[in-house]
Amino acid sequence: AQSVTQLGSHVSVSEGALVLLRCNYSSSVPPYLFWYVQYPNQGLQLLLKYTTGATLVKGINGFEAEFKKSETSFHLTKPSAHMSDAAEYFCAVSPSGGGSEKLVFGKGTKLTVNP
Amino acid sequence: NAGVTQTPKFQVLKTGQSMTLQCAQDMNHNSMYWYRQDPGMGLRLIYYSASEGTTDKGEVPNGYNVSRLNKREFSLRLESAAPSQTSVYFCASSADPGTTEAFFGQGTRLTVV
């Protein structure tokens, strides 16, 4: 069984500051890991994903995440926040080789970017 | 290229009324999904269709039915709406059952009074 914990339902940063959104997972099999972003009144959009290979994954809009097996973590970072990054972010896990029907989502972290 | 299109975008129902949420994708995807999103709960899978002609229950199927009308279309029906079904509903699709990137529609905000 898989589960995802996102630490902090709300995160607030200043424009230009580091963005760090935390995600820890549990999985009984090697996981695939994802970050999705949801802008206000929009559907979810894939930011990045880890399946196999390099543990540092780069996504769209300057975001990246690092898969750390020893810490069961997949934290999302961006060096410098922009106002347009304000959105809700969801971490998700599925078993390796599993389809989207096996995705388990975290509860989401709402990111606010202050001018 | 529209991607995943959901209709309607907003709906208010009275308790006991029925309605069907429509979803269509133009990416020639085999797999389609219905999720609901509630505050503080993330997304939960209601039903999915791995391929045309098949449907399966997800985590929260009670009170819902689905129809995979053809490869493009996957509808979600509420036979007798309840206030607990007030939520935002998302349809999604992916290329195949084993692939992991899902593409989402913009959602239907449903209120049951």
C-alpha cells in the first residue's frame, strides 16, 4: 500500500525566496513519484515525475525534486519564487509500473508568494 | 487541441436529483478516470476505465455510476445526489493503463443543497 504525507497545508514565501515543499511517502514496492500543480480554478498539471534513473528530477517552470530513498522523501524546490508560482501543489505516489489508477495523492500544499 | 474537456463547469443540484457529468478527450488515450477533490483531502479516485469497454471502482465509488461510451468519452452519473457529494470533480486520461502521466480536465464544481 502507498501513502503520501505533505508537511504543511499552507506555505508562504516572499518573491525571490527559496520554495521548499515537503513530501514523504510510504510504499511497499519501488515507487514512482510525482508533483502536480493546480492553479486557481484549473485542473492538475504534471510538474515533474520520478520513475527510474537519476534521482534529481527537473520539471517545468524551474522546479526540481530529489528522490531520497533513505529518507522516503521527494521534496519539491525552486531557487527563486515568482508570483506566478502561487498555486496548490500535490505530491503523488504509485507503485512502479502501475498506472494512473494506482496514484495516491497527498492532501496538497497551498503556496502563497508575497511581493 | 483541447485535451480533456468536462461539462458542465458548475452545477447546483437539489438533494435527490440526478445528473451526468460529461468528459471527452481528444488525445486518443486508452485510459480515463474520475476523481473528486475535497478541501484537505487531496484527490480520490471514484472510477476508472483502463480501456474502452471496461470500468472499475476506485477508492470512493458509492453513489456513482460510470459509462465508457467510446474511446473518447467517459461519463459520471449521480443517480440521487446527496450533500456529501458536494465536491469538485475531475476527469483525467492517460495513454495506457501502465503509463503514469495523467492529463486533467478543468473540473466541475458541484453543489448539492
